[in-house]
Amino acid sequence: MINIKTEIERREHFSRYLFGSSVYSDNLSDISDIDVAIIYDRKYVSIDEALAYRKEITLRLSEQNSKVIDTILLSLEEEEEMSFLQNSKNFEF
């Protein structure tokens, strides 16, 4: 797995995961983008707050890495319905 530089503050009621090629490769030059899944709890976080946090993560990762940042934003319920994390190799960061 590649080493992603990140200085993004963790927030309560959010989880962040790398998935896709960034989890399978050891070399940043071997991947075309960085895939990030952001999971949030709708009981405590509004969609506007979730979108703002996704924007912050995308901006910070773009500043710190030369790759395109692709994100997926899911509520806990959506993630459970899709079993997204169970069906993909991922790494929480």
C-alpha cells in the first residue's frame, strides 16, 4: 500500500478509507488516482457538513499528493446496504 501524506483532522462521526489501486500498490507512480471513501453518521452529521468535510479532504489530499482524488460519500446506512467496505480491500486513515 502506498504511503499517503495527510494532515487532515479526524472528525467525530466520520470514517475515512483508502480503497482501489492505492491499497494494492506500493508505489505512488503506479496508480492513476487516489480513491477515498468517507462514511458519516446521519444521526449526528448533516449532508452539508458531510459535503464540506469531503471538500476539505479532497483539497488537502490534492495539495499534498500529485494524483487525482476520487471520493465516495456514504452514510452509515448506505454503506451497510451496499456492504461497500466488506466488498473492497480498504485501509482506514
